[in-house]
Amino acid sequence: MRLHVESLNHACVLLSVSGVRLLFDPWLSGTAFSGGWGLRYENPRAIERAADATHLWISLWHSDHMHEPTLRELARRRPDIEVLANVSHNFSMVERLRAMGFAKVDALGERTPLSIGSGVMVTRYPTAGIDNMLHVAAPGASILNYNDCNLPERALRRLKARIGQVDLLLANYNHAGKLFERASDEAIQRTFFGSMARAVEVMRPRHVVPFASSHVYRSRYSTAQNQSLLDFDQLAAWTAHDPRALRPRRGVGDGDPRVGPRDPPRRERTRSAQHRTRRPNPLGPRVLVEPARGDPGHPRDRQAEGRRAPRVRGEAVSSGRCRARRTPRERG
Ligand SMILES: [Zn+2]
């Protein structure tokens, strides 16, 4: 079984397994939330890669996931992509996705496995609010797109008991919205990174793709929060000791080296520049291993505080089963 995962940008990943090429949440250019969010990195070839998909799944309604301009462009290029549209008791994505130009749109209910061919089954699990995750069970491979979800440990354990072994976990590692509690940038980074670490600890995946976190805030009301987002360089430093982590990098693989913060407001530009010159956070590696106790954090992520993240040991990635090719990209 060969599993190939390509991170195109933000929450957009192209997953190839058993001849199925499943695309998630393409936001590949422009802004989201009426201009409030931008992409930290550019990946000009991403739309071309996305158009290679056989199937498409959108996790939630937020425009960093259901990004209409990108979806319309994708539908223009590939109206035949098979779209898996979330349908719950109180909403349906079917009509909205059809209206964007997709000809084949199938309803994907809650917690009901759906066969998408080649022995691949997908199951959608809704969580609190409007978030959803997708479990992909292929012959010989189990993938969990955890997306923007942030489950308490108990729920994670129940999920683990239900789906069993996870070979590849896609999980978020940054905040994605207004922060209402003041804490140091580093404490905030530790809190959200700790949330991913908790998911890793419980799900015990063979590989992890940190994703859905490479946005920047563009509104003057929230640009200051950009300082507490982990960028790819910091993420690399914080996960350097964990051989399971498949890290997105700028300009790798098919990516264009011409990447950088994308059209950020001026203040952000200055601050990003400062960020880039900063040495890897000396607290970083320790953070993955052991989040500090008692740091004030975001209410959504209180559970992350004071929990012990996985102590990660091991040799370099030895499995040839999962080959990751990361291109720049990057939860809302
Ligand atoms: Zn998001």
C-alpha cells in the first residue's frame, strides 16, 4: 500500500491512496473571511495539483475551508470531480457545491461509512460546533483528517477505540479566531501546539501532518495575533525531534521558492520579518514533549494546558509506506 500526501496550502491536502486522489478544503489563493484572513505562503502550482483529484471533501462552511473562488476555479477545470457533500439533520452542502459548478455531488451523512471506490471508505464525524473530521479507511491504510477539531481527551479516546490504528493523522496546531484571553505569544503557541500534541498522544498515529494553520490575520483588530501563530520554520523546530512529524516546508518539492507572507498588512510585514530572524525557539522541542503547566490559554483549548504531550523518541522515519511531499500552503 502506497500512501501519498501532498500539502497544497492551509487545510488543503491531496491524499492519494489505492488509486483514489482525495482533495480536502482547497483555499489556494486570495483571502478568506471577507479579507480578514490571508495565506501565509503562496503555492502557485497548487490549483494545478488540486485539479488532479478524483474526489473532493469540504470539512466545514468557513471560507478558509469552503473557499468559493478556489472551488469555482476547480469546478471550471474539473467539473467531474466526485464531491462528498456533508449532509446533517440541519444543513446540506449539496446545493451550494452544485451551484459552484460541480456535476457529481454525493451526500455524505454523519458517521455512516461511504464507499468511494477501490476499497476506500470514508466516514465523517461531526464534532462540537460546525467542525467535522473525516476518517479514510483504505486497504492497508487508515487516515484521519482531524482538521479544525479539538476534542477533549476522553472523546479522543473513544474515537481511537472506534477507528483503531491510524497511519496518518492530519491535525491543526495554531489558533484560528479571536483570542479573548491575554497570554504571552509563546504561551499561546504552546497551548495550541499542545492541542495537536494531545491528539497525537491519544491517536498514536504512525505519521502526523500538521496542517490547517498557515493563515495570517489581516484585519487591524487581529494582526497582533499573528505573533502567536507558529510559522513553518518554528513548526519545524518544535517537531524536529519527532520522527513521525511530516512537516510542511516552504519551497519543497513542487513548491515555488517564491514564497513568503502573502499580502499581509504592513504591521504584519514588519513583525514577520522579526519572526524570521528569530532563532528557533529554545523552548520549542520541550513544548512538544511537555507543555508547560498553568499557562493561560484560549478557552477552546484549556484542555491542552497542563497535559503531558507524547514523549517522542525514535529513529528517523523508516517506513516507505507513507511518502510525503509537502508544498507550501497551511484552521478557521
Ligand atoms: Zn479552518
